[in-house]
Amino acid sequence: MANTKLSAFLSLLLVFCSGIAVGAVGYHVYTSKKHLTPEEFRNRVVQEMTKEVHLDDQQVASLKQIYEDTRAAFDEARASENAKLHAEGQAIHDQQVEKIKNILRPEQIPLYDALRARHEVERAARHKGEIKKGQ
């Protein structure tokens, strides 16, 4: 009888300790996810564009400059009135898209449009909370 109680106690203790270990590992994994800086995000986008849209070196350099100019324009727009930010931001984004299309070859434009459409779907899903950023 004492052996059975000891066995049951040890089993419960093992399950409890396993739960603590799994919780600790899960917490560590959850909190250790790295948030990208704007520069890291821009580099990731440039790499993805290079791969998906088959950019050459000159196009990559132009794309980086476009993103740098866009960042500076957004920073300037943020300094202005908040009420105008959305409209200005959309105009800046539209200008960016046009500039990018201007550096692409004709066969690259549909690939870029498809990539933008996929990103818009992902953004909408994140906005609705369906997926987390970075997935």
C-alpha cells in the first residue's frame, strides 16, 4: 500500500515538473522572438524582391535608394499633422510603387504586382489578427 502511494506521488510530481519545464521552454521561445528593426525589415524585403522579381545589381541599388527616400519622406510626414499622415503616407507609398515599377523590366512587373498582392493579403490578415507579424 505504501509503495502504491509513493508511486502515485512520484508520478504526480513528475507530471507537475514536466508541466513546469514545458511552460518555461514555451515562455522562453515566445519571449525570445526578435522584432526586426526598420533596417533589418528593409534588407529582408530587398532580398525577397531580388529573389522573387529577379533584380539585377543596378535595380537593387535603385530599390535601396527608393526605400531610403521613402523612409525619409515618411519621417518628414510623421513630423507634420497627424490628420494628414494617412493621406500623405498613401501618396508616398504610391510614389514608391511607381518608382519601383520604373526600374523593373516589363516581365518583372507582373511578378512585382503578384508579390505586392500577396503582401496585401498578409497585411489584411495581420490587421484582423489572423496571423502574427513575421509569419
